[in-house]
Amino acid sequence: MSEAQLRGSCLCGAVAYELRAEPVWAHNCHCTRCRKTHGTAFASNLFVPIDALVFTRGGDRLTTFRPADAERFRNAFCNVCGANMPFENPTRGLAVVPMGSLDAEPPFGPKAHIFVGSKAGWHEIRDSLPTHAEGRPGTE
């Protein structure tokens, strides 16, 4: 497998990972689940091919929660400090990486806002990125 393109870790350092391919996409998700999971107005997620995500430390420290009715949504976190961590989305063949868990700047930032139809009423989107009421067209 290729060299690490990016590295990330949790807040306490128990979990660390490498991304061994360039990211293919990034967006800000405003869905209710992402807001609840992150405790923020939206979640900024980066996507890489599923086999590019390699945990180098603490894979056994990960806990993953998936609501019973969720087809794609998961919440992976360090069971020591609670920091959000990447998870695999086999349905799409991608790994979902919380951008805040990266140890360095990625090659690009979010390219769109998704699920703005359910965004927090107290948050105002002030950038010029494309917005989508639901998921990004062509990814369903």
C-alpha cells in the first residue's frame, strides 16, 4: 500500500490512523444525526477510498454506534476520550473521516453543504459553497 497522505488521531492519542490515498471529496453535513454526534451546527467530513484508511494505533479503542434505521450513518469514537474517529462506509466503498481529527491540513476543504433542509436554525451559512437540501446529487 502507498505511503500516508494524511494522518489523524483522537484527543488523548490512544487512536491514530493514516490515509494512504488522496481524499476524493469533503463536505459539511447539516443533518440532525451529524449535529447530535458532533455537538455542533454541522460535521465537516473528508472521504477516501475505504482501503486507504489504516488504523496505526488503538483500533481496539474504537466504539461504533449505528442507529437501527440508518443505512449509511455511523458514529465511531475513541472509547477513552470520546473524540470522533473515521469509519468505513462499505455501501459506498469509502471511509468517512471527521476533518477535525486530522493532524495536518488536508489538500482541500469542504466543497458543499449537504442536508441544509434540516440545518440548525441558529446557524447561518456564510460561504459561497453549493448547498443541497438533502444529500449531494448523484451520491444516493
